[in-house]
Amino acid sequence: MDRRYFLNYSAITAAYLLAGCEERSGREEGKARQAVSDSPAAVPPQKAEEKLPEQIMPFTQKLKIPGEIDFAQIKKAALTAQKSQVNIFPDMQTEVLTFQGDLPNPTIRIKKGEVFDLDFMNNLADPTIIHWHGLIVPEEMDGHPKDAIASGATKQYRYPIEQSAGTFWYHTHPHGRTGEEIYRGLAGFYMIEDEEEKRLNLPQGEFELPLMIQDKRFDEKRQLRYKDPKVPQDNNGLLGDVILVNATPFPYHEVKSEKYRLRILNASSVRTYQLAFDTIGEFALVGTDAGLLESPVMVQSVVLSVAERVDIIVDFKDKEVGDRVTLKTLGFKEGSNLTLHPDYPAFDAPMDIMQFHVTEKILDTQVLPEKLIPIPRLQASDAVNTRRITMEIIAGGIWTLDQKPFDMHRVDQRVKLGTEIWEIKNSVHMAHPFHMHGVRFQVLDRDGKIAFPTDKGWKDTVIVMPFETVRIIVHFTMPGLFVYHCHILEHEDQAMMANLLVE
């Protein structure tokens, strides 16, 4: 086991990693099952340089699997934003924010052609709203910050699902508080299915895993720590030293010697991950933010910035019972030259994320298709207009788009229904994930040195490297007022967001 990361940090953090949480499993109609824990005694603090006892090392808690709200089984659902006490660690409860009283929040699963119908109640002290990240829905359904509902109020969401299959997600989106609300728990997966994807016979059931990755900070009482008021760098993005997958710290998951489909979401505040496996050299990238690729792409690692999703197939067929495979981030030093909080692992820090334990040897019969789905390619010649959007810091250290701090009611771009090219120029020493509401787009090109295989698919979020310009081509099909913004949560909360009016 690689302990380099864990030996660099206090035993307070390590003491969280105690065995005891039981695995959640299976689909449920609208409610995630309550976790069960054994509550072992806390481990006494130790000096950081001491060797950490085995019982408090990572990979001792089973991965929690979200319950599901499956619209094949129900016609109407409900979510309530609320404070909750949950067992992230088995020895003590943590105060978080949830949609149904526990973490992880339920995965929404729905088929193309069905109608999404859900009542959302806000039981928080402040106004909030849910954004359906990656979905193309009418303005009043999208979750614009201007539509935040008051404490105690309820909003009905109802819209048809007209998009192709893909891995999307949902999270709250109030202006100035999105970062903290997601950090404290208000996010979940949103899966769209269709017949075209079903015919591909990709791994499903127990062989399909949603993995939401987030880095967090905890104090000695197992409570989440958000921004440190004494460290202004936290306004540039919040880094943590404890990685949660589906609200489970450094978990493990038992697998068979077969192919698994991993739908991975980076729901962190700022950290970009370069994902790889320690004893599996290659895996197949089959999907990006807004759907499947045309063909699988074999990769050794994949870069995942905040809010991006990847759909990968990893094959354990060559593994034996007892083998362990670690998913880790190799670190992504190219992502930032800025110093964030100095007490937490930087962008370039390699970190373990979770482990897969091979518990059963079976005959591998799953065949990965050579072709997936056709992607109609948008041509630059189809665009009727080209716009340039700049990402930069203005006086006072304020993150902005086009040097204009976000104004909730100002229209920054007026767009006609149709196709445009947007040139996203990054003017600072830090990569930014650029996200647009109400559309999906394709990457035309980038003038940087890194080729991202995720550029091959449909996107709603794209990483723009330091001093790089990325050209995307967008086909606007939904009229209304939407936002576009950097998805580093502290950046968008500060001012790095703008309004787009599609007419």
C-alpha cells in the first residue's frame, strides 16, 4: 500500500478512516437506505511522523452506493434540502446538507421520452434552487440563481426528457452559496437512458458504479471545515485532504474478474484529478459529460476537472481473488501555478482515491463494442457568429468573465437560436472548467499543448488551461435566460459568471 500521502498529514485525519460503514445497494423508489455503522472507539491522536496503525488506514470502509429515484417505477418524486446528521465516519456523526436525510443523495434515473416531475422543498435557512447540470430544459426549470426559492417554499419541476443517454448530475445553485452547499452535500447523480445505449449491452446492474469524487476537510470532531477566514487563498478554490467517494472516505469496493462501467463525477470545489489505476495499465473511455463517444478510446489516465464526468470501462479479468486495484490521481501540476491553501495537498499531489478488492473469479463474457453511437459533428462553417469570452482577475483579486463581476439581472450575451463558435480565453495561471447552462457543445480545437481525449464527445463543461484559448461550437436550441460560468465553486460564487439570453 502506498502511504506517502497519508504519512504527511495528522493522525486526526487518519483516525477518521475506521471500519464499520455498511454498503448501500440496489435501486429504491425515491429514498436512499439508511447507513448502518458499528461505531468503534476513536483512535488517540498521534504525531504526524509516526507510522499510522493499520486499522486507521484507508480502504477500510465499504463504498456506499446511492439509492435511486427511478421514474420507471414512480411518476412523481420529491426532494427536500435540509440539515442532517450522517455517519460519514463510523465513530461520530457529521452535520451535512442532504436532499433526503442521508448521504449519498439518491441517483435520479429516467428514460428519454419520459416526463420528469418532482417537488423540491427548501428547508434551509437561506434561499436556494436546484440546477439539473447538463440537461437542456426550459429557463424556469433550469435553476438559475435568480429563481432561488425562499426558506420553507416549494418549487415544482416538470419537463420532458428529450436528450440522449448520459451521466448528468444535480446540485443547488444559489448565488454566492453554491460552493458551500455542494461542499456540505447538496449534489447527486442524474442518469438518462435510451434504447440506443441499451442495445450496446454495456455493463449494468452490479457492474455499473456511479462514483462522485470530492476532497474535503474535517476537524477533530468529524465536522466539515469550509473556508479558512485566515487564509485568503481559499477564495481561489478550496482544497481538502480527505477524498470522499459517494460520501465514503477512501473506500473499497468488492469486484469480480469482469468489466465494470464506472460513471465518475468530479464534484470537488477546485481540484482537478488525473485518474489512473495502479495495476491496470489501460482502460476504455466510452463517454463524456453529455453522452457516449462514437468509439471507445483506450487511455492510461484521464483528466477530470470540476463538474466534468467520464464514463469508463475498466476490466478486472486478469486479476485473481485477493488482488487489490487502487484508483488514484497522479496529480495535475499543469492545472495551476497559483498557491492555494498551503496546508492541503496541492494540484500536483498524487493521492489515493479508492480501492477495488477482487473477491470472485468468473468467466469474462462481456464484449466491449467497437462502435458506440454516431455523433453528428458540428462544422465551423455552420456558425453564424463567433464570440470571445475571457477569464481573468480584476482589481481586488476578483474572478470574472470579461472583467465584469456577475450581475444577476444584466444580460451579457444575446444569442439567436442556431449555431455559434465561442472562443474561451484563459488569462491567468490557473485552469478553469467553463460550463454553460441550456446547451451541449463540441470542442473544435485548443491552442495548448495537452490533447484531452474527453474533447471527442459532447460536453457541457470544458477545461481551459492557463493562457490557453479553447474554441467550442454550440447549437442553441432552447430559448431563455441561462448562465455560463467557471465551475470552480469559489470562483462562480465570487463573480465569475454571466447571463446568456437565447432568443
